Amino acid sequence: MASLPVEVVYGLYFGILTGLVPAAVAWLLGFGFRYVTGVTVPGLAVVVLSVAIAGASGGLMALADPSITQSDNQVRLTVALLVVLMGSLYAHNRGDAFANDIPRKMSLRKLTERSLSTDVVELVGGRGQVSVTVTGEVGDIEGYPPVPLDIRTGIRNGEWTFPADIPLVELESRFADRLQNEFDLAAVEVRIDERARATVTAAAPVGGLSKRLPAGKRAVSVTALVPTGLAQGDEVVVVTDGGTETVTATVASVESVVEALSEPEDDEDDADAPKAAPRAPTAVGGEGRVTLAVDRGEVEPLLGSDVDRFVVASRGVRREFELVSLLRRAGKRFSRLSVGADGPLDGVTLGKVGVRDAYGVAVLAVRHGGNWTIAPRGDQAVSAGDTVYAVGSRSDLTRFEEVVA
């Protein structure tokens, strides 16, 4: 029997040889599980798996050299086991820590993220900026009224400058938000290429304050210290009566008194012209008048109180038209059809016709007998005069329209 120091050295040697593979597996397990699920793998599971892998590796080594495991008091095997356990636990801890440090929100789009071409970037004041140019005609979003000509002209002829150090996805989002705020558009979809050329489709502004008020709401105007950037649709909390009362409301419109007062005086030739306070898509900040959409029961308390504080609440990212935008980018279009008499949809069910298989379109809604059915099933009856909303490619919709009508 070898001396104790020699047995310990044998154990260290044997533990390192058999512990490399378990340590690598423990690192991958800790990193992968933490990165994907955000949860740490229990240490006991790592120990059991590492011992099993090390046992298999040590058994194979013992077949090649039986003397490597020969020890009367099992000192070398005990030391080897400790080396394997400590190495595996350390590797698992490092993998878990590494997964916690790196960004988790990785996607194929992030890895293949588009960026602007360098020759469209201008250096201004030591910082890069890019001027976005709107190409082609401003399109209309299906299901909305057409955009007025003056707004189309304003979008096409406007000067749109943004920082150049942001990805194209973020640039598209910022441009869409800016167009929506400046022209009070109901919806905007923007696509920008690497040459900073933008394709814009938009929906006309919703006319009239009463049409912008949700059902059951009332409009109340208050004067308050308005935060910079406040815009229509923002969620706010109005604090009144020295902080004892709070009212939650939605901004229906905003007028910046500061901007109106700070306008340069007109020339003498225009002195007789009427001076109206301009309505800004977003407030410049300061004392201003805001029209709020509130519940019916909050109207009287709000009118009979003085506003102490005006707080804007976070509403998150707009998702209202995300599905429509994704479908349009995938080449899909929407169409509203009226079912004609003696056509393939007259007096049958959707399942019997097999609309998706026969025509390559999907029926989103059907108005039958005066009632709307959203996402109809195959047993949905359709007859002449009914209204059908369908989605599909342009060619498939054209063919479907010709057949149905």
C-alpha cells in the first residue's frame, strides 16, 4: 500500500481525469436551465448526475488500467469523489452566474437586426443623425377612412430627423409614434430600409371629440400644470382638494397655453387677423388646459374642485394594431364582402364550402341575420346579403371576391 500523500495525489489525479466531463455537463446544465427558464437547477440534482457520469468515466478508465482504482483504504477514491463533486458544483455555479449576467431577450430578429447604411448618416455636433425620406404614396389602412390629401402631403414633404445610433426596428417605432402624434392619426404603420427610405400607411384622424370618447365617459376640461409631452390617449391621475381626492382619466385633447403665449407676435399687416391658440399634438409643458374623459360619476367632483397635481400613468407599449401590422408585413390583406345570391356561399355553411382549402383565405367575421359572429366555426350558416370579413393574400382575396359576389 502506498503512503497517504501518494494516495491523495492519486486521488487528485483520478478526480481531475474523471471530473472534466461532469464539470462541463454541470456548466451547460446550469447555464441552459437558468438562461431559458430563469430558475436555478438544485445542487442535489447536479451532484447525482455528476457522480453518475464520473462513475461511468472511472469504470472505463479502470478497464484500461485496473491499478488506478486499487487502494486498500479507498483514500484515492474518496479524494477523487470530492474533486468531482467540488468541480461539478463550481462549474454549475459559474454557468448559472454567466446566464444571469448576459441578456436573455435574444431572438432571431435580434441576431439578424437590420441597421442603417453608413453613407446616409450625417454628423451634426459630434453625433450621428439620419433624415428619413418618405417614398411613394402614403397608403391607407384597410378598415379606416382614407387619409386627407393635406395630411398625405405633410407626411411626404416633412423633414424627419432621428438619431442614427438606434436599430431600424426602434427607428420605425419612433417614426410611427411621431407621425401619429403630429397628425393625430388613428393608426400608423412604417417600414424603413437601410437607406432611410420609409414606406408609410396610415389611418385618418378620428373626427370630433364625441367620437373619441369611450362609451359611458364624459369630457371635462381642467387647467393644470401639464407635463411636457402629454398627448391624446395618455392615462392620467388628477389629484384634487389638497390631495384627498384622486380621479383616474384619459386625455381626450390637450392645449398648451405656454406655447400659445410664447408665439412670436404677428406682423403689423396681420394685426387684424384673429389669433387662435394652436392645439398641439403633444404639450410643450407648463400651465395648460386639458380635456379629460372621465366616468359619469366623476364629472361633478372634478368640476367643483381645484387640481393640485396632474400625474401621468404608464400605459406600456401600444399593441392595438400589432396583429394587423404583422399580417400586412406577411403579405396579407383584409376585405369586406357581401355574399351574392346563387353564389357558392348562398345557403350553406362555411365548413361545407371549405373556404380556407378552396380559396386560401380565412373568414374572420360573418354578419348573418343581423348578428355578428367573430371567428366563426365550420357550422356557421351564410346566405345572400350577409357580410363577410376575410383575410388572405391579394390574389386569393380577389379570386374569392369574384366568386362570392
